[in-house]
Amino acid sequence: MSIYTDLLALLPKEPVPLRSVLVGVHWTLVCSKHSGLGSTLVNYGPHGHAPMRDVGCLLEKSAQELAGWIESDNLLEASLGIAAYNSLIDLDDSKLKEGNASEVLRCECPGKNLAVIGHFPFITKLRDLAANLWVIEKDPHGDDFPEEAAQEFLPSEDVVAITGTAFINHTIERLLSLCRPGVPVMILGPSTPLVPLLFDYGVTYLSGSRIIDEAAARLTISQGAGFPQVRGVQVVNMVKDA
């Protein structure tokens, strides 16, 4: 059984129709039972093209069918898959608290070794708090380490934060397996599925987003918004029960 099999098993059995699909340059928005976000990742082919199946016919599918694309090796299809998955989740308000990932990490990382998978804007604010901070990136810049460094760093880290895009590029299971048992592990970013099931995989914090104004989110994403520019989104955290 894979993490994807377990995630998909949580979805409603009765097919849920898709209301809309929007693939923006930075974010993908799928609306079905609810609205869900995912990062837009692409395997670029010749001439910058990224072929995707069933273009023009996606709304004929159920949301569950599209969510199944999270297992696709085509990154654009997997981006649609995670957004569709997130559009099907019934969020439990009693388990959510408004706030962003950096606030949680500021409490967890002082004096500790922190590894962050993915280069997030708040990194600079944590460097003075953590004993050591390593950023591991698929496309490293500056002081970032390449993705291969995860195998070296993660087993010895005190705190680990992993981008939700790891569900799209299918590195999530490997990254979680490298984390030392018992250390605080966060999955963060709008692609993150806010489902308690992930706590069974050693995760402590889920930091993601929910759409509270679908029209505003659709408008800004369709016009190329980066995440700080996306309107109609609430950033929330979910914590594993003690």
C-alpha cells in the first residue's frame, strides 16, 4: 500500500462532478464538492510543450477520476490530481487553526537543526533562530543544497519541513522515510492535503490552505498570481493530537 492508495481510499465513493478546472502558470484550481489548489508543475518537452491527456474533456470526468491523476508521472496531470483531491476533502473546522507555517516553525526551531525541503520566502526569518538551517531544492540557488542531500541531512535533523509539492513529484514517501522517528515533521504549502491520515506517516503538522472565495481565487489565478497575490484563500494549520 502506498500513501497515494491510502489517500485515494478516503474519497467519497459516489462520483462527484467537476464544476471547473483552471490551470494557471503558478497554481491549479479545481472546483468540485469544494475548491482545491495545487502547484502547477510541468515536464517540459520539445518546444516547451507539456502534453496532457484528455484536454477539453476534463469536465466529463468525476472529481475522483481526476484525483487519481496524483499518481501520474506527468507532473501537469499530477498537479491537477492534487488540486482535484483537495477539492473533495471535507475539512474539519475543529481541527484547523488559521495561521501560516512560519509561525509554527518559529516555535519549533530555536536552537535546533532544521531542514526545509523547498525554498520558501520565510527562510531568512528562521536562520537566526535555528542552530543550523539547510534548504534542499530540486532547483537549488545560492546556499540551497540539491535534492540528493536529503539522504544526508534528514536522518539527523531535529525539525523537518517538506513542501506539499512532494506529493506531485512523488518524492513524499521517500522524504518521510528519511526523517528520524519522533521529530517534528511539517508538510506545508497550498498543495498539502489537510487529512489526518498523514499523521500516521510520521507527520506532526499540516500547513495548507482552503478556498473561502472561489470567484476571487479563480480570477487571480487565471491572471498569473503567485501565492501571495491569490485572493480568497485562508492559510491554516492542523496539528497531530498529542
